[in-house]
Amino acid sequence: MTIKHSEKTLATTDLGLAAALRVFGIPMLRLDAQDDRRIAFIFTDDEAIEAAARYWAGQLSVDALAYFNALKTLKNQIYSLRV
């Protein structure tokens, strides 16, 4: 898992975290292909740092179906980059 933070964005390569942030309502700005094996998910940083900390502490609750759908959507976005 990689998390990088700048003044305006949060970048992570963790698919589970990215899906949770999407469901939590954090806007994703873009995907960034780091290399052939890693994709970074870039989010706006308004609430992303706090939500990510809650995710890793096991304190971020999201709807299970929405989380599953967010995972599918993110995977589709990854695969569309590879084509």
C-alpha cells in the first residue's frame, strides 16, 4: 500500500482504500499508471486523509453493496487503461 499526500490530493495504490473513499463520497480526480503493475488512484484531499485514517483504523463504515460496486467500477477503469 502506498499513500502520498500533497496539499491538494491524496494518491493511493490500494484498491480497497480507493473503493472505500469513492463510496464515502471523496471525489476521485484520475488514475495514474505508475508502471505496468501499479495504478495510483488520485483523490481530492478535502476529507481524504481523515477518511483514509479511519479506513485503516477499521472505523470507516460504508454500504456493502456500494463498496462492491465501487470495486467493480475501479477495476473496469484500470482494465480500460490497459487496452
